[in-house]
Amino acid sequence: MTHYEGPENGRRQQQEDPTQWSGRPPYAGGPFPPVPPGPAPKKRNWFARHKILTGLFGLVAVIAIGSAATASSGSSNPQATTAATATDDAAAPAADQPAATRSAAATKAAEKKTPAKTTAKKAPAKKGSAPGIGSAVKSGDLQFTVTKVVRDRTQVGQDFMAQKAQGRYTLVYVTVRNVGNDSETLLDSEQKIKDADNKTYSPDSGAEIAMDNNDVWLAQINPGNAVDGVLVYDMPVGVRAIAIDFSGGLFKDNATVHLG
């Protein structure tokens, strides 16, 4: 048996808000509750959305970096590059230059490469030094040659003829030749020796006589003849004879021989 609620019940249903859930299923053809919105879709970045443009930009950046590195290495030593270029230009003038210009440029380049020659000053010529042992010198008509020098002898002569030096004897062995036209007398007392302080020493005639076969004491020499002998000098200990001045007689110029 169907229950009829009457017209008031129908009106009550019509007055109910169809959008409010009453716990009962909506009547057929009625509105449905709203569907809540879903999560918003994620947006991709610009590079992901433009892959072609991104690749082109990357290629351009790589080319720019490579060009900068090449320019930096090429200009790392600008002075050396400039100097080398200038040298090459000077050494090899352009072919289209006139011959005179090329010659002048080549000459300048050669002058730059070749250092200027400095003119060395020549030392002034030394005057001829005194002759030494073995050299013949001439004073007057007598020619003197020193053949040997013996130093630091304390005694000369033998037995009762022996002579002892006050200091040390210096023995100068000489050959004296008469190169003139007249007889000449050799005066041993005129033959002087000198030390480093330019002090002069005369010979010891007694020591010369004590030596055997010594012919230089008052020797008479005829033209063309020669005598050999020893001039003996008594000098202080430690003093060295460095030169001897020979004399061919009174008023004759001396001839010097270096004794070493």
C-alpha cells in the first residue's frame, strides 16, 4: 500500500536546497557536488623547452673561448714578436723597393748584427833593454862579453892565497877583446856593478889576484887579442847585483849589461 504524504510534503521537498547534501541521493536530474581541482602541471625551464637554441648558444660559446685562448698565446710576448718582425724586415727588404733602398737597408741590418769594432790602443814601444849575459857590448876600443855570473861565494882562491868576503862575493866571468888599432890596458877598477837601489860597487882586486889564471887585473891587450877573467865584487849579504857598467878607459862611455 503506497503511502501518500500529501501536497505539503511535496512542497517541502521543493523548498529544500538541491546543492546541499541531505544524506539522501539526489533525485534524478539534480546537480552533482563540485569536483575539487587537481595539481597544476609542472612547467619546464626555458633551456628544456628550447633545446635547439640551447645547443647553438653552447657551440658559439666554445668557439669564442677557443679564439680568446689563441689570441692570448699569440700575444704572450709582443716585444719578441715585434723585434723578430723588425729584424726580418730589416734583413729582407721588400722586393718592390728600389735597389739602392734595398742595399741601404741591408747595410743597416748588417751594422746592427755586427758589433762595432773597437780600436785597441797599442802599447807604446819599449825602449831597447840592456843587453844580457852572452851579449857583446863595446866601450872605446874594448869589447866586453859576460859569460857567467856566480853569486854568494864566501871565499875565493886556494891555500894561503885564499880571500874571504866581508859579505858575499859576486863573480862576473868576462871575455874582453881589443877591437881597436892600438894596444889598450884593461882597468878592472873601472868596471862597476849596481844593485836594485842603483848603488855601485867596485871590484876587489886582491880577491881577483888570488884566483888562478885570472887576467883581468891591469891586463895589457893588443889589437885583435882577447883575455878571459873574473871580476870579483864583495857585496853585503842579501844584496844582489843586477847590472854591470863596462868602461874601455878614462873618458869612455860606459856599456851596460843586465845580469838577471
